Amino acid sequence: MIDPNEGDVRFENEGSLEPLPVVRERTVVMRAVGLTKIYSTVSGKAGSGAAALELFRGLDLKVHAGEMVAIVGESGAGKSSLLHLLAALDVPTAGEVWCGESRLSGLTPKQAADFRNRDVGYVWQFHYLLPEFTAAENVAMPLLARGMERAAALEKAAYWLGQVGLADRTANRSGELSGGEQQRVSLARALVTEPKILLADEPTGDLDGKTADAVFGLIQRLHEAHGLTSVLVTHNLEFAERCNRVLKLREGRLVDARTSPTEAGRV
């Protein structure tokens, strides 16, 4: 379980975050059923033709409302690829991904983009801020993309920048922000739409140790205070252990990292 006292390094000016009442309902927010992903690769040997790279086959996953789930595993195991499938950034070779009642594999590219704008908050390892825009404008981009009036979008962006401790940096461009500040802006951008699920791919991977610890602690507090449902890919096992569940992607399957291999079942 999450330990609120572990790694509780707070940012100056961070918004006041009071945990919501605990919700006992075990609603499934996202699920993957029989998920298979196979990539065709070209062998370096002349005339040998195409080979197949199978990342996972028959993978199952359920994420319940309010959970903070960490996915760990060796480099190349397919953790980022799995997150891409959950966000409808890619399509599976076989199997299905559902977010609530939405079946992702049946979406057109336009519908998939609308789904990501509406239901998914995504944090990348690199912040991907647009350098010509201010922090507030970067955070407001998902709202502006869906047609929200500019003043209202910027007001909501300012609120979320306050929640990540950057209320005094709304007018700064990305080049005027530190690495940790840039990643906090990207976190605010992911949450400004109030998504059903937060997906984070190595959100602290580009940060130094102290800043990474502070940013991960912030993610924990936001998760608790706003009743988020979160799935995070990380190589940092210490951070993973601070989540509700730790799943290991191994040999194409997800297993509970807190049980022995013989006890691990469907997750």
C-alpha cells in the first residue's frame, strides 16, 4: 500500500491536497483481455526475410478505481508498448482493451484521439512541452483542442499548475523551467482534463535522484487527493513498492511481483 510518509518531499507553493474519502467500490476502470502484440522485424541476414518479435501473448489486466499500479520488468520486456496499447496509441495483434464501456480496438484514429483527450492522462519520460508557449498554455492545450473557450481553459490550467506547486510559473516558457518543473507542467497537462486513468511511462526517469523522489511523492499525493486511478511504468523498484500493486512483465505475462512465481495468477 502507499505509505504517505515515504519520500514525502514537498515542493514550495504546492497546492493544499486533502485526501478524498476512501471509496470501497471495486469498479474496473481499465481491462485488457487476451492481449497479444507481435511486431514484424527484418533480419539482418540477406534473403532471410521477416522475423517476428512477440512482446506478449494472452496478457490479462484489470485496474480498479482508485488503484495506483506499478509495472516493472527488464528493458525490452514491452512495458512501454503495453502502456501504448492501454492509451490507444497502438493496436494489439489480438485481444481487447476496454476503458469503462469503451472498446479501444474498435476505434477509428479520430475516435482514438478523442478518447485520449477525454479519458486518458499520459505522462512521458520526457516532458514534450511546446517551447513557444507558456506553462499555462501548454497545460491548457488538451482543453483548447476540444474547443473550450481560452479564458476558461487557462483558468483551469492555472488551478492544476497550483496543484503541482507552479502557481508562480504560469507565464514561464519551458526553456525557463528546470527539468523537474517541466515534468510537473507535463503532469498538470495530463490531469487538466480530469481523466478516468493516468498512465505514466517512467515519469521520473530523466530526473536526478532528489527531484525524482519529490516528483514521485507529488504523484502519490495527487493520486490520493483527487481519487485518481493510475498505472505507472518504472525501473525504480523503491518507487514501485510505494504503489498499491506491483506487477512484473515477464515472458509476455503480468505477474504479481509481491508473490512467488508459483502463486502468481491473473492480474
